[in-house]
Amino acid sequence: MDELITIDDLSFGYGSSSLHKNINMKFSRGKVSAIMGGSGCGKTTILKLIAGQLIPKSGKVIVDGQVVHEQDRDGLYNVRRKMGMLFQHGALFTDLSVYENVAFPMREHTNLPENIIKDLVLLKLNAVGLRGAQKKMPSELSGGMARRVALARAIALDPDIIMYDEPFAGLDPISMAVICDLIRSLNDALGATSIIVTHDVAETFSFADYIYFLADGKIAAEGTPKQLLASRLPFVRQFIHSEKDGPVPFHVEAPSYKVDLQL
Amino acid sequence: MNKILNFIEGIGSTFRRKMARLGAGTRLFFLVLIYSGDSFKRIHLTIREIYFTGVLSLIIIVVSAFFVGMVLGLQGYYTLEKYGSSEAIGVLVALALVRELGPVVTALLFAGRAGTAITAEIGLMKATEQLSAMEVMAVSPVARIIAPRFWAGMISMPILATIFSMVGILGGYFIAVLVIGVDEGSFWSQMQANVDFSNDIVDGAIKSIVFGFACTIIALFEGFDAPPTAEGVSRATTRTVVISSLAVLGLDFILTSFMFV
């Protein structure tokens, strides 16, 4: 089977509202896929659905042949052991040092002796260039460094799937380039399948293999970066070229000016 | 007519919300019991939390206890003196502390010092997605975060209440014997003769265990249930103090009516 993750006819919403309507997605093994779209269109929700933190209203999320939301707690935890996730702001454990943060999944899920844990932690920290920061606390790190530590923690157990939630948000250009490079190189070195949720066009188009565009709860477009750059779809053009008006309107839907001003 | 209906509906929905929260709190307690094995296996987590909730609360407990004991000594002496029985000051101080003030004041201070810290810490962990990160790593936050704090609270609270009573008695001794000059022999011997181990000390200990349970589970639940925003965490922290204090005073009345009446 070529697809590691399949999202099949999925609908989701909070309460009676509807966020996603009959979405289909496939994430191929060994590839870096991106989910793009405007703020609040439900990109991160897709990651939470894949991780089984949310339950779809209808449809399925299948990870490595298993339907995620049909698993019991142990089954779900077994599925999650195949995943690593980088949260938007890192979500490092603030009471643990950098070293202990990366060692956390190893201590929780393995019985490895301390000397092997040490070797593995230093290996992972070296991969993200932060071996020298092992003794620091999360509060002493910059935003970019915190995200790299979180990345080291996400890959601590060599997961099959690595999910990135807005990995570039709020980073300076140098940190952004570092993270871009790490996502691609780690994916290829680990033979993992990566999913990135982002709205940064230039970075994503430079290294992603396949891209989905979400808008209005549906997939507005999909394809390789090359195909999407050539796309004539108005939404894709507006998004890629950062045009402020188009299918996504500048003004939020509102009653007429006359009504608001009581004229 | 509509207003009346809305009013009734309002009462109903508030009651339902409160019941749902009570149910969620009870569910959290059972989850804690289920995951307690995990937290005992990694006992260092519980010991670390005993340090934060218990050891770091010691100063406020000791200082408060000494003052409470001194006030009891003063007030007790002036009242007893009117009846010519100022030697009974030792019994009065000891019984007041062991039966009531020890467990109750310790629990109120515990809710204010340790309970708020627990709620704010867990609420902020939730707001910064640390609990979600743990879930995605296939680690239960109840096992790793909640259960060790629960047992730390359950262990710390009775010990703190005992220390409170002991230091309070020393405060009473300081005022009554050393300052006012009540006979030291009768201070201690009357206390020894009239404070019963199984009726007074054990009942006081039971109270402190019950209060420890109430304060800890309320603080944990409020943190775990807090909306992940600055406002949500601040409201949850306030609720911890308010609900814990009311729960302690309410439970104290119920327990006292069973134990000493």
C-alpha cells in the first residue's frame, strides 16, 4: 500500500457547525505533504483528527490500515506511537530541561538503560543542532530553538509519521530556513511521512512533494508545487500571489453600510 | 410568561451544568485511581510533588499555626480566668486545634497556597498544549501529571495538619505558660488527661484526610477543566479557592456532627 494515511469522506464540526465537508486526502509514504489554507479554515483540526484527538462526524481517518477513531484507548495509543508531532509553539514541558524533554518519550515508552538514552538524546539534539543547549530550560530558548528541541522530541522514537503544526509561524528568516531544511532532511533520513500545516507559501513550495489547499471546508485544490503554480484556479492564484481581494473577500460578510450606520 | 419560562430554563441549565461538572470531576477521580499504579511505579514524580505541595507550604503553615495558637492562648486564658480555671488552658488550646482549627485552617491555607499553584500549573500546561503533546506521545496526562499530584496532596495534607496542631499548641504554651505564667505542669497534664487519642486525634486526622482529598481533587479538576486561555486559567484558579474553602467548611460541619455530637 502506497498511502500511509487516508482521509476518506470526512466531515467534522464543533457542535452544530460544520468545519469540513466530505474531505478526501491521501498521504503517501516517504513524502512531505502540506495542508495550506487561510487562518481558521481547519488545517490544524486535520492533524488532530489524524492523531485521534478529535472524532469526525462522519467518514474515516485510516492510519497504516487502522481506523483511528474506532480504536480503544490502548489501540489509539499504539497508533500514536507511530506519530511525532511538532506543535505550533513547541509545547515543550516547561519543568524539564532540553535534555529531559527529548528523553521524555524514551523514558515513557522504552526500558532503555540510561547510557543508551543519553546517546540517543544527544544524537537527536545534534540532528537539530542543539546538542550544546542540552542543559538549558525551555524558558531560556528562543522561539526557533524551542521549536527545534520540540522537533528533536517529536523524532525521539523514529516515528513513521511526523506532523508539523505551523512550523514557520513567528520565526525569523534564518530559523525558518533551518526548520525547512530539517523537515526535508529528517523526512528523508528517517524514511518518514511528513504532513505540514502552514500558510507560508514560499517555504512550503520549495520543498513539499504534494500540497492540499483547504477553503470553505473543502479541498479547493491539490497537486505538486509545479502543478499548483501553473493553476488558473482563482483561489490558488489569490493565495500564492498574496492578493488581498478575490474569492476570499477582504470584507467579512456584513449587513449593508446603511443598516449599520442606521441611515 | 416568556420571562418566567426563561428564568426556569436558566435554573435548569445552571443545575445541569453544575451536575455535568460534578460528573466530570468524579470521572477524573476514577481515572486517577486507575492510573495510580503508574504513578506509584515512578514514585519520584510523587515525591517531587510532595516537595512542591507539602514542603513548600511548611512556612505558611508553621507561622500561621504559631499565631493561631497564641491567639487561642490569650483568648482562652481571659475567658477561663473568669471561672477560675485557667489551668485548663492547655486542654482548650489542644482540643480546639486537634479537633477543628488544625485540619480546617490547614486545609484553607493548603487550598490557597498549594491548590492555586496546582490549578494554575495544569491550566497553563493545557493552554501551552503540553497536555496535548503528551496525549499525542501516547502518554496519559492523568498518569503523568494528575495522579502524582493527587497522591502528593493526600499525603501532604494530614502531615501539614498535624504539624499545624503541634506548632499551635507550642504557640499556646508560649503565651499561657511563658508570658502569662500559667503553671506548666497543669498545662501539660490536663492536656494529657483530657485529649483522647481515638476520639480527638484520630477524628482530627480523618478530617484532614477528607479535606486533603477535597482540596486536591478540586484543584486538579479545575486546572484540567480550565479553558486554555489567560482568562480561563485565572477564573479556574479563583474557583479553586472559593469551592475548596466552601467544601472544607461544609464538610467540617458534616464530619463534626458525626464525630463529636
